[in-house]
Amino acid sequence: MADALGAEQGVVLEPSSEPSYASYEVTVDSKAGVKDVITHGSVLIAAITSCTNTSNPSVMLAAGLLAKKANAKGLTVKPSVKTSLGPGSRVVTDYLTKTNLQVELDKLGFQTVGYGCTTCIGNSGPLDAGIEDVVKSEDIVAASVLSGNRNFEARVHQSIKANFLMSPPLVVAYAIAGTVDIDLSKDELVAGSGVYLKDIWPTLKEVRDAMESALSPDVFRKLYTDFASQNPKWNEIQGSIGEVFEWDGKSTYIQHPPFFADFSMTPGDIVEIKGARPLGIFGDSVTTDHISPAGAIKKASPAGRFLTENGVTQADFNSYGSRRGNDLVMTRGTFANVRIKNLMLGGKEGGDTLLQPAGTEMSIYDAAEAYKAAGTPSIILGGEDYGMGSSRDWAAKGTRLLGVKAVITKSFERIHRSNLVGMGVLPCNFKNKADYDKVKDLADATFDLLGLSNDFKPMSEATLRVHKSDGSTFDIPLVVRIDTPVEIDYYRAGGILPYVLAQILRANG
């Protein structure tokens, strides 16, 4: 069975050492106002999702077989658990239907919601208001379980703090258990049921038999031949014709990107940065999801306000991931993750900062706009592994469009460092990591980056001169993380996009 289902099938989440938690009654609006009880560790989202995990027939069929056995024993999913199935392709639906296992998943609540990115990228949809109100008011550490690729903070859902990745059959099992505060190797799935996970776990033979009866090459040929005629709605989409794309200035999804606004065939100069203010000072392990969230857009956020002002109702906000073709939304969403902690505000969560020198609290986007209007450069300070996680291009694009000139950290995740250079933002590391502690509390300081010129060589040193609010100054050595000669060319061009455009224009005379 381990060969068929992978090592994930042996995952056990250790129960909390706490003997019990306070319980809270919630109203599940979407289920005719039914009442349920939740507590810390309660599973509120259970999603069989993502293109990668759902492309493995053995684990998908195992999930269906486990659901079938659970239904036979009278097990159900708690009303407060939001369940969903988002297959990566229609082939999954075909073999689950042929084996009559889709019916079993449907019975437990795992109906197909669509094909493509769902909960894994933050498209989980809202929780019932009656549940979310209690989660927020009581600060409940609720959980999601999903067979997806990512579980960074606030990615799955902004109100769900604990997110666990697992195989599809385990998603079904934890949905039935209704909590992650359980040891599935010895505890009953549901207290008093007399049913344990081992009683409903599918055997290797059952999985193999299901695969042999449901899968054939003809299925793939049928579902992937003549795609257009099988999906007539694609043909209904109106599109313009011609050699040049016609940009719709009123679109809230796709806008003319601004990356060539100041394009020049002549490389720019590498110059020192003086009088910079920090937009954010962050700790360790800031992910690209923290920098550029992919999930839901809050109504009160800069992006939410922008959409509202442009006639988009909250129900149609969609997600940052869906609006990545619009820089006006994505720039407003940069550093807007509800879980990001800005040390300038004492570690307060959310995308706010202090606009200096007055020290006025506002969103990072609004502060960035104010600095740009005043001609004040801005920087970001961070700890270890800055930019870890998804290789999200918008984490660097948004940083650039906010007007950030440099990001100075203890260390970078490899791809994000490269992306910053590719967007014309200067990545630097503290030569001595302990020097980070000298600046992490200086929200009201100004900063100069000295020693930068056109004679710059890869991995050269520069100096961070810190001007404290009391008038004193001190210097910190930095290593500029432009690592190769071609990256110097990218940086001088203003990023890789104008660099490539200039190369194309030169090649075509």
C-alpha cells in the first residue's frame, strides 16, 4: 500500500498536550443555519485540490474508496467543515464516475467545484459568516487539510491559522474526524463510533482493481482531442484582432504593464541611494506569499478599495492570483498579507507601516505613494531566508512598483534574489548578520547606500550609512548581491524586461 499511496499515507499529526479546549457554538449559514461546535484544532476546510496531487490516480481512487467505506459505516463530515474537490483535469471525474466513487465522495460533501487552481492558491471561498465571526472573536486556531502544494500563512484562508498538506485519502479522514488534535493511529475517527482509520483505509488490491477498471488511454484521447468543440464557452469569449493588443483602460483584470514606461536604449548609471526611508522592517522567513499574497482580497485593503472605487462588488473581487494581469491591483496588494509582521509597528500583523518623519500609521502602499510623491527613496530590511517559498514574480514586481530601491537582508532565497535584480531592485546582504540587530528597531532612521558606481563588480561591498533620529550616524558593511556580470547589465537597464527589449531592437536594426 505504501507503494501505491506514497509515504503521505503514514502521516500522523500528534495531538496537543493540552487536555481540552473551550468550545464555541457556531451557525453554519450555508446549511440552513444548522448549529455546530468548534474549538482549537477544528478542521474548517477540507479540500482535495491541486493539479499535482489529483493527477495521481492511486491516491484519488484511494480517497474515493475510503469515502465509500466511511459511508457504509455511517460516518459523516461535521457541518462546520467546508469540503471541496478540485481535480486537475476531467480525467479524474471520468475514472471516479466509472468506479462509482464520485457518488461516495459527493455523499460526504466532496463535490467537484471546478477544474484547476482552487484552495491550494487561496481560492477557498469564504467561510460561513456564522463561523468566521466566532473564529475571529475568540481567536480560534482552526485548521485546513488539503492535498495541495502550499500552506504558507494566510494563503489557504486568511482566518485559518493552521494548514496541513496531506494525501487525498487523509483529507477525507481528517474531514470526518473534524479535528487535527487526534492520533489517527490509535484514536477513533469519531468519538464513540468504534471506527478507526485502519478500518476504512483501502487495501493495495482495492486500489489496483479500481485503477485497472477505470483507466485507459482512450479516456485521455477523448477528453483532450478537439478541446474547443468540447468547451463551447471558450468560443463565446470575444477577442480583438490585429497585430497589436487593444488595451482596455477600464479593465480591472488586465492593464498595460508599466515596466517599459521609462525605457531607454542607453543603460542607466549605478548610483548611490541617499535619504531612503524604510517601508518595512521584517524578521526571518518572510515568504513570497507574505510579500505578494495570492488569495482573497480584503475589502478594506488598498486593493479592495481600488476595486470598489472601480465598480467591482466584493462578491466579484476574486483573488490576487486571478488579477495578476493588473499591476494597479497587484501593487496595492504587495506586503498586504494579513499575517505579515512589520517590526516598525512592533510586529503588528497586516500590511501597514509608519510614514516618516511624522510616524503616521498607514498601509504600505499608501506610504510608498507618499514617498514617491515626495521624491524619497524607500528600502526594505529583512532577516534570514527573505523571499522563501513560491517563486512568485509579483513579489519582485510589486516591490519595484512600490518604488523600493533596495532590499537589505541577512540572506535571500535564491530565486527571489534573482527576481529582484531582474526587476531593477538592488538586493544586499549584511556582511555581518549581527548588524541586522543594529537597525531592526530604527523605524524613524534614514539610510544611505554608498560605494555604488558604474565601476561596480559582482559581489562587491557597499556601505549602509544609518542616520538616526537623534542626529548620530554609523556605518554597516554590505555585500551587494548582484552576483554575475550579466546581472549588472540587467540592473543598469532597469530590469530584465527592458534589457531584453533593447537586445531585440538592436538585433532588428
